[in-house]
Amino acid sequence: MDTSASTRRIALIAISLTSLLTPLMASSVNVALPQIGQEFHMPAVLLSWVATAYSLASAVFLVPFGKVADIHGRKRIYIVGVAFYTAASVLCALAPSGPSLVICRVLQGIGGAMIFGTGIAILTSVYPPGQRGYVLGINTAVVYAGLSVGPFLGGLLVGQWGWRSVFWANVPLGLAALLFTLWKVEGEWAGSPGDSFDLRGSLLYGLAVIAVMYGFSQLPDLLGIGLIAAGLLIAGVFVWQEGHVERPVLDLRLFRTHRVFTLSSLAALVNYLATSSVTFLLSLYLQYIKGMSPQQAGATLITQPLIMATFSPLSGRLSDRIEPRIVASVGMVLTVVGLLLLTALGRETSLGYVLACQVVLGLGFALFSSPNVSAIMGSVERQFYGVASGMVGTMRLFGQTLSLGITMLLFALYIGRVQITSQHYDAFLLSARINFLVSALLCMGGVFASLARGRIHNQVSASAKLSTESEAR
């Protein structure tokens, strides 16, 4: 169905509000963790769950809610998600204890899954193929803007009004997005109305995701290895289950018959896996090796997300005119270059060199991200937009978790289970350089996956021809 230009712009504004809200929240909470731990006297393990609970809940529900949105309407699930997320933010702000805060963060993650499982799908539904790359680039830029501003805003809020203000700040933004969507966004988009929901498959999927993601966060402990093994076993049962139901929550034929979807998803996973730990490692490097304060390190590290936010719309527009695989592959190559440059980090490395590496990485990820998302969304039929949107978020969360797992494994091997002090700085630098090298090698494989997906524009046009029926209800 052709939608009016005003409807498309209104949908973009509504989705952008929540695309700013959720990463802003995530990066702000990290700044608030020390004060939360102090108030509730939380041990380190429980405190880490304040951040982990949100990510796990989001990952578990992204694909299932994407399927629900395909069945019942993407705008409807998006609205429920914004309302749920906003209400959970209020509960987080009012939490009387550490465990209750963790539970409220799970609820926030569920709301976030409904938002991210539908937002990209809505934009893909209302914008024609020739404009999707640019629009998804704008959406990506908003996400990076939230990540850039989050630490600064979080520090300001926590310093002035305490950690609860971080959650209260979500409420007006959430209400604004909710009211704007209800008031201005017309129409509804359901790709597969009347389908049944695969509850058993969703439960198996959720258990597998929890076991694998949490297992990687516990490496190299035996608990982590055991959880990963259990998760892979459950994943095998899930694959068997999905092959024997008529309406699976995740139609595995998408991976078998849609080459672009499969290779683009793989490229996204590899890219997030290779790059997610960079900011964490550089933060430690700047504070331990260069002696910077947390505020100085944060100001230095804002370079990369700012470059991402600046160039993502441009890369999206390029992917509308040039094959997305070319733009995304160039971005992946630049990411490899940036990671290889970081393998030279040492005690005497200049700050200018670190900033240059961030510029290269930021440009690389900006060129990769929105064209790759556009390729994923454009490679499937309309009835799968919600599931594909959920898969985009799932690859991001999986990549981030696997990246952290590799980092922790290298720390355990080269530094040991000790606090990083001056006598361990050389071991830290060695582990960081190896991490960057491993990430660069993974990204090299991602380049081949990105190039191997073939021509995308022709396949997008063919997919659109298969979906001529109206989605508006």
C-alpha cells in the first residue's frame, strides 16, 4: 500500500523518539550503577544484573514480539511496547530494593523488545524501497545520538538528583512518543493476519537465548561452558520444533531460501561481535594507561558515536543508489583497518592516534550499519517484516554479549582474576591487542559474508512484487 508523505514523516518522527529513548536509557544506567549499588548495598554480581536483565529480556522477546506484530499489527504492538516501557520506567524509579529493581528492568526489557521488534518494521512498511536506506540511516543516527548523549546526561542527572532521576527522565519522552503515535500515526500494518502464535517454539527460543547469552557472560567459568552447551542443545530442539509446525515463530526457511537475509544477518552478528568491546577496552586503556578521569575518558570516547551519527544518514542514502552490499562491505573493510590500527596501542601511543582510530571505526560502522539493515528488511516479504526487525535487534544483542565473553576470556587468560593494577598493565595491553586482532580477523570473514550476498536491489524489487496486497487495516 502507498502511504502519503505526511504519514511517512510522522511515522519516522514517532519511531525516532523511541530510537533515541532506549539507547539513551541504556547508556545512562551504566553511569548510575555505582550509586545504585551504594544505596541498596548490592554485591557486584547482583548489581551487574541491573544492566544484564534488560539485555536478556530484550533478546528473549524480540523475535516473538516481531511475530506477534506481524499477526496483530505492528503499530498496535509498538504502542503497547511504548506504554509498557514507560510504565516499567516508573516502577524502576520507585524500586524499593535491588532485587525489585532487577525485576523492573526485566519489564523494561520486554517493553524494549516490543519497540525494537516493530519500529524498523513500521518504517520498512511505510517507505518505498528507494528511500528505505536513507530513512533507516536517520533512525540509526538517532540511536547513536542517544548512545553519545547518554553518559553525559546520565552523569548530570545522577550528580544533581540521584540515580532514580535517570528512570524518571524516560517518562516524559515515553509519554510524548505514545501520545504522538496515537494522535498522528494513521493506519495499521499486519503482514500475516490470522496466523496462530507458536508459543512452544517461543519458549524454546527464549530458553536457548538465555542460556547462550548468559553463558558467554560467565566465561571462562565452567558454569558458562555448561550454559552454552545447554543452550545449543535447546537450540537444536528449537530447530526441530520449528520444522514441524505450520506457523513457526521463526520460519527457518528465511535462512535457507533468502540468501541476502542470511548473509546480512551473519554480517551484522560478526560486526557487533568485533566492535562492541572496543569502547570498553579503550575506556580502560585511557583510564589505566593514560591516567584519565572517567569524565575525560568519556569525552574522548564520544568521538566514535558522533561520527556514526553524522554519517549514517549519508550511508543510508548511498545504499539507496548503490548496491547496499558495496557500501556495507566498504564499511566492514574500514572497521578491519580501525581494529588493526588499535593492535599497535601501547603506553606511549598518542591521544591523537586513539582519536584517529575512533574516526576510522566510526566511519566504518556508519557505512555498514544502515545499508545492512536495509538489506535485511528489503530481502524478505512483507509478512516477515516484524520477525526480520526482531532479528536485527537479536543480532546486535548476541554480538555484544559474545564480544564481552571473548574479552572476559582473554582477561582471564592473560591477566587472571585480579584487580588491574600497575603491575598488570603490560598484561592488559597484551590482552587488548589480541582482542583487537581477533576482532579484525572476524571482521575480515564478515567482509566475505557481506560481499557474498550478491545483488540486493534486484532481489528487493522481486520481493516487493510478491507482496502487492494491502497491509493497512
